[in-house]
Amino acid sequence: MMNAEENEMIKQLLGRAASAAQQKHALTWLADYCEESYILNLPPSTAALAALDRFSKKTKADAQLKRRAATVVKQYKLR
């Protein structure tokens, strides 16, 4: 179930007008969100992981942020 803050961060991460700093902030928040879910032994948010996966494949995004997004997806996806 997606909460309003998660939804806002997904929009910020995938938004065309988002700056690199905004994308970095959203990416950090979503990574922390996945980590908290993992610590609490909850399933990861599929919406957050899908957004991170989509971002990692964007052509016009900072390469370092794309690698970080791909790492988070790989680390927290359901096996």
C-alpha cells in the first residue's frame, strides 16, 4: 500500500523537470524506505522498487544515481 509521501517521492524521482538534487533526495528517501521495510521484516514496496528500476534505465539521468537505484532494486527485490 502506497502512502502519500512515497507517492510524492516516486513522482519526484521520475519527474522530467526534476533536478539532479531532487532526484538524489528522492532516491535516498526511497532507499531508506526499502531498508526500513527490510528491517521490520515487511515486504518491500513494489511501487518503490518499480520506480527505482525504471529510473535506473532512464537515458537522461545521472549515471551515479542510476547505478545507486539499480543497486537498491537488486538488494531489496523479492527473491
